[in-house]
Amino acid sequence: MRGREVDVQHVLQVPDEIRRSRSDPAVFLFYRLERPGRWLCAVVKRLNGEGFLITTYPTDAIKEGEQIWSR
């Protein structure tokens, strides 16, 4: 994801969908469609009232989990 910092900021600021992780309720997955069939996912964790970015990755599918928000 080197060099794609602006894309990561964009997925966090203007996601198409947000889901809660099935394995950790404090983890949220932010998705933004890049092109048909390809998403950018940013994984964040909320802990002690603050959030931090865990990782980002391109994917071809949205993971299961509770849908929190959708555009």
C-alpha cells in the first residue's frame, strides 16, 4: 500500500460500507469500491476511546460481519 496514503484517507473519510469484525467487536472494516469487483479495505480498532489503523489491503470481496453503515 506504499504510496497510497491518500487512498487510505479517502476510504476512512468517505467509505461505501463499514462492517464490524466477527472476531473482535472493537474492530471495524471500512470499504471503498475502487473499480467493479475490487475494494480497498482499511481495518481500524477503537480502544480506550481512541481509534487506530491496523492495516489496509485491496480485496475482491467484502468480509462477513455486522453491517454498521452503507452508502
